[in-house]
Amino acid sequence: MGEIGINMEFWHLIAGATLLVQMIMALLLAASIISWVIILQRRAVLRKAEREMGGFEQAFRQRDSLESLFVALTREKRRGSVGMAWVFESGMREFHRQAARGQTDPGRLVEVGRREMRLAQMNEMERLERGLPWLATIGSVSPYVGLFGTVWGIMNSFRALGNVESATLSLVAPGIAEALIATAMGLFAAIPAVIAYNRFASRLGNLEARFQAYREESVTLLREHARSDFESK
């Protein structure tokens, strides 16, 4: 009985599993590691994006004008700035570039500013969403990969039963155990990935809504600024 207990140890079961089941376990372990790397990276990135959004909201509420906000953000931002501040800066920078080139139509200037903000927002959302498709794939595929290992392990157990006259627990237990380990590893890889994906998707949805709201408000204020600026001239 003691020998059976030793043979049923976790690592012994993995070492004694068939090559295919071992490959499935290695694949699931790699998927779990990849998902946790992505989870930790996205958590840090989204936390920074939310913090930067809060900083922009405060600066936006305290602005004297769009020009003063643009100048302040340009001075504060370092190379490689991201977030809503970068979206806003991109639109304002293109607005001033076109005006410096002699564009005198306020509607045209506002439109190029809006387009630049929209492109910057798309690039920013793409940066924030990086890695999430992998989480979705791992979360949806891992249980089925583990199930395949389960089926294979049970098949091996039945195959062992077919070669003997009397079945014993020690004969079928290893195959059943390795099958259950494959199932457990599939769930271990899938559950955190699914939970993290849903959580990150919710946070990204909130960020995108805030991006959209401030982008549209910036465009509205930019339109008013362009009209007043050209009327004064």
C-alpha cells in the first residue's frame, strides 16, 4: 500500500505519463506562464493609463484655454508620452501645423485636428489591448487541450484493462490520475486568463468611453477656438 502511495505522487505521475500527455502538460504549463506574464504586464499598463487619464482630467478642468492646456502638457510631457494627453496634443499639433502652412478655413483645421485625435486614440487603444487576444485564446482553448489529455489517459487505462484477466486499482489508477492532472492543468491555465480578460476588457471599455468623451469635448472647444481666432483676424 505504501508503494502504491509513493507511485501516486504528483511528479511520479507526470514522469510516468505517456509522451503525448507529457507534451500536453508542457503546453498547458507554457500557456499558463504566458497568460500570467500578460496579466501582470497589462495590469501595470492599464493602471498607468488610468492614472494618466486622471491627471489629464484634472488639467482639462483647470484649463484657462485650449492653448494654455496644450502648452502646459507639451512642457510636462516627455518623449513617448501616451494617454489622452497624447491624443489631445496630436490634434492640437496638427491644427497648428496646418494653420502655419496657410490653411485659413476653420472647419478644415478642426477636421484635421479631429482626424489626428481619432488616429491617436486608435493607436493608444491598440497599445492598451496588446496581449488580450492571447488571454482570450488561452482561456477558451486550454480546457479542451486538457480534456484531450484526459481522454488519452482514460484510453490508456482501458487499454491496460484489456490486457489482463483481473483489474486492480493499481493498474488503472495511474492512467486515471494523469488524465485528471491534465484536466486540472487545463483549468489552471484557463480560469485566470478568462477572469483577467473579462476584467481588462471592462477597464478598457471604461477608458475608451472616457477617451471618446474628452476627444469630442476637445473638438467642440477647438471649433469654438478656431472660429473666435479667425473672427478676431
